Amino acid sequence: MDGSEGAAITVTTTIYRGAVDWTGDNPFIYLKTDPSGDYSCLALHFRIAMSAYGTGQVMLVLEAPYRPLGHKARRLCLTNNEPLARYLVEEFVKHFGLFRPCAALLDEMPIVTGAQFASGTPESRSHRESANVAGTHCITMLWDELQPPFMAHVPAHASQTRVHEMFSVFRPAGRATIEVDAEVIPGAATERDFFGRRAQSAALAFSETWVHSISPTGGADATAAERVESVDPVLTGVPLVREVLPGLGKVVLHAGPSYVSVDHIPRPVLNSMCVASVFEGWAADFVDAEHQVLTGKIGTAAAQDHGLAVPLAGVLTASMAVLEISDVLEPERRVFAALNEGQNHATRLGRLDSWLPSHLRWLHETLPGALKSLCDPPLRLLPVIDAALREGDDCHARTVAGSTFLTEYWRSRGGRDASVRAFLEESPAFALSFWMGVAALGARAAIDVSGAHLVTHAGGNGHEFGIKISGRSSAWTRCAAPVPSGRIEPACEGATPVGALGDSAVIDFAGLGAQALRRAPLLRESLAAHLPKNILGRPGRVLSGVETDGPWRLRATNARRCVDAGTGPAVLIGMIDAAGSRGRIGGGVVDVPVSLFARALDNSGS
């Protein structure tokens, strides 16, 4: 451009829609004692400016990286952010080419926290970085004879992880040194091919950014994702199930895929079916109800197959009320979610509770009328979710902020019934049913998009866990229900959790729950011992669309992205006593196996 008046300016702007997993600096030094042999020492320094695990620094050294675990060598990681260090090692270092054979060493490598980091005075031809933990360890990395910098962009198919695009400014060094605890590690940097040029195996790396690539799965996935993101859920009614499904008859609706045989019904779900049967007047008592269920006189069906959703061991029958969640833009698109039944007496707990039938009668006779004030005008639910996330809810395991808002909004709309007010104030999980309906509604928007790979149904029945995929939503793809990993409450010591239960898995599949733990630090800390190592990296790997810092919006789990990334979503879940006597025995997490998504794609011919 010459700056003259009227000169035409053409600007090309490229926006990368993938999630930025981290950005910062990542200088490295790789040494050899024998130029023709294997590398004898590998060292990395991550100086992270932004990530799902916050900021921080990590410096690691692997001496003799291809020798056995028992070999005497200096293998050490110093950091000021341990969760960040473990994330980087698990999700990135293990995928870097020279480190791939070192997985066992990396698993055993001590990670020492409390490190102080320092950079030497920048000079034109040399640079120094050090990490020090007072009284224990010190690592120093020195780059000499620095060369002119250059910019590199590596597309996902050629990057080390195969799922990220990588951007960085490299400045190779002619010589490099590594010291551990004031001892120089033997070896020297060696010349190698480096981004189409020859350079030594040591370089500074500035502004390195790893962007999780959106798989080029075609227009169908983009169309489906846009439909999901455009959904604007509102509460439009609280009908009875018989009004939603006329002629349902003596059928109990349960979570997850349908049972192939009544022999597969876990005890907690069977208990809830018995309670519901007594509530409906179909059986004289729990014994009679169980006999009728097991002999087929009372039928069973998957709630999601009929546009409904229930949590944990919960069930729905004709005389029960449900929340009607509709889409503002397409009012005919609706789903129905079971009412939260409170903390103490609830079918979701899977107990033979003699007080529960009378509580259900109060609940389903009283709440529909009381909640109508939330429907006129219809309550928009995405802003409530966004506010709850900002208050530390994940909207699955923790729903306190959302439930408090709904209670206060009910009061502001003229709610006066003392029994309803007491019930709402004692129900910190009341919002869960709303969020389950919101998530299910979003996923349903992708049902009829042929060729897309978004998950439209997800849930567990305690015996099996299942999913359905866009354009192929008539059949479930199933696997054995994973048993949740979590802390058993002290009062329930000795109890065993049943396999994954509940349609509330749709919440996590929509980007909440385990996919929103970045926003729920207290919950993340309480579950730390049971969470997958890479939990904060999951959303960018498995979900459609891109997370932003703006208002929360619906997303969906993409089965193709799960397979490409080698991981499924995690699901936060209540653990229910498999024996059906103690109800909820703790809270935990389920790591949905990636093999389930691979089989779903195989079944669809994708």
C-alpha cells in the first residue's frame, strides 16, 4: 500500500473456530551423547499464559529416556501448578514424537510443586531459564548461538497430537545445555530436519498455541451443530404424562435404553417401578407390583424413546406431572422432564420407600398448579443456566445456584403456597430436571440431520448405557453400564454402586456437568481423586462448536470427534446403591468409553 488517498485495501482475516487448549511459550532442548545414536536427554519448559488449568510453568527433564524405569537417571518435573503439569504431560507430552516411547517413565516421573521460575536477562544470542524448589531440586536450561526466528503453522493432520493445529514462533539455538541440581547433563544438541530446514535440536518457542481442530466431517455436522446452538428453551407447561402420551396404559417409563429382558432391571429401578405401580393403584403393595412387572402385566419402556427424560433410578407413569420444555423458535419441538421429587422421598433413589406413594400424590397434585406462574410468560432457561455457571454450578452434580434462582423467581411471580415454598427451599437439586430438559431439547434439534454425527440421546438404565446419533435415532447403540467412580459416603461404607443410571447424562453431553468443571472449581476439587486426568481438555475434543466466555449456549457431543480424539465425554452422576436399600451412597463420575461411539459410527456406516 502506498498510502495515497483512495488506495484500495484488501484484508484477509482467518478465524479459527477450534477451542484454544493452551497458549504460551514452550522452549525445548534435546541432547545426544552420540550424534548417531538415540537422544540421551529430553527437556521441555512450558510457560503457559492461558489454559483450562490456568496459568503456570512446567519444566521437565528425562535423562536416558529410552532406558528402563530402574535405570539410574535424572527424571524430574518442577512446576508451580500441578494440575496444569499433569494435563500437559498426559494430553501433549505423551503425544510428542520423541516422548511417545516414554509413557511409563512419564507416569513414574516425580512432579514436584512449589517451584520458583526465573529467566535470565535477554541477550541477542543466548537465553537462560531455571526452575528451583528450595532445598530440593533445580533445573537450568541454556540456549546459545540463537538464530533468527521464524513462524510455523502445523495443521492438525500433521501435528503431534493429530487433533490440534499448532502455531509458534521458533528461534533455534546452535548450542544448548541442561543442568539438574547444579550438574551438567552430558550431551549436545544435534542437527536435524526442522520445519523444512536444518537446525539444532534446541530452540526457543514463543507464543505457541494449540487449537483443537474441528474435524472436517462435512456440512451435515455443521448444520446439526447450528441447529443445536440456535435452540432457545423455555418452560411452557407442567402437564401430566397421560396428556403427553394418551393411551400409555400400565407402562412405567425409565432412564436409558429399554431393557432387553426384565431380568436385566437392576434392583433400584425395579424398586422405583414398584413404588410407581402402587402410586397408580395398579398393585396392592410392593410385592404384588414386583410380580406384575416381572411377569409383564405392567410394562416398561425407555422414557427418551417417547420424548421424556428421568434421572437416576427415577420413573414416570401416566398420573405423574412433567416439565414441558419448548423451543421459542420452533414451539412444536418439545421434550418433557420428570419433576424433581425432593431430597428424601424420591423414585430416583431406588428404594422401597413406604412414604413415597403419598409424597408422590402431593407432588403431582400440587406442583403443576404452583409452577404455572413460571410459564406465563414462559421462563427463558439459557440465561438462568449462564447465571448458575457463573455462581459455580456445573448444572448436574451441583445445581444450588440454579435452584435458588428458580425458587426466588417463583416467589416473585406470586408463589404463596407454604408447602411448595418449604419443598423448594429444601430441594437444592430442583433445577436438575429443568437442565435435563434443556439439554435433551437441544440434542433433539439434530435428530433428522442425515449424515451428521451428533449424539441425540444418551443415558443409562443401570445394566446398559446407550446413545443414538443424528439421522439414526431409532436404534440405541449400547455398552455395559460403566460403574461410577466416586467417594462412598461414610454412612454407606460397604455399599456398591449400580452401573450408570439416568437420562441426566444428556446434561454432560450438552456441555454442562463434567464438561463444565472449568467453571466449578470447588466441585472439581472435591472430585479430583476420581476425575479422568484430562477432564478439562474433554470439551474441546468431544463437543460441537466452540466454548466462549460469552453467554452459555447449547452444544452437543460429536461421536466422530470422540473417535478421532480417542475419548468420550465424562458424566457426573449420583451413585445409587446396587442393593436398592440405601439410595444415594455418594457422587462420582463415569468415563463413557470411546468404543461406544466407534460402534455407533460403524452401525451407521459412517
